[in-house]
Amino acid sequence: MSKALREAALEVFAIARGEKEPTRIPIPADIDVKSIREKLEFSQEDFANQFGFTVNQIRDWEQARSRPIGGVRAYLMLIDRSPLDVMRLLANMRKSSRRRAA
């Protein structure tokens, strides 16, 4: 995990515990999901599976039938800026979930 991502996670926990006020970051009203997905060279199905979306969500966003809201736009911004870090985090979470289930 990158240092920046680790620091962001620590900040999230501090905010959740009420020890710190959240920092406002500008989140654009529109996110070009297709360009993010294509930059990673993922099919719609692979992108959805990798990052926890449904294929229908991806299709609707890319065809402008709907658009990602709130935190989902922030998540997509993280995917766009640090896709390998996000994938690594998700993989670690999946491993830890499997260990707890066993």
C-alpha cells in the first residue's frame, strides 16, 4: 500500500472516531467512467468485478442513462489516480474476509 493511501486510511479512522474534521475535496459532478475503464484496459465486466460495481451500473454511467453519485464519484477518482493501490487494498480485504470466514 502506498504511503499516501495509508495516510488517507488513518485520516478516515480519525474522522470516524471524531478526532479530526473531514477535509473537503472537490469532487466533480461528472466522472468519465469509460475513460477510466479504458485507461486500465478492462472490459465493462472486468471493471465491475474488480471494483465492486455491477455491469449494469457501468453501462448506465457510460451511456449517460445515470451517473455515479457522492462517494461513488470519489471512489472512481481514487481508481483513476491510483488503480494499483485500490486493487491491492481490495485484494487484501478479500483475503482477510476469507480468513475470517474460515
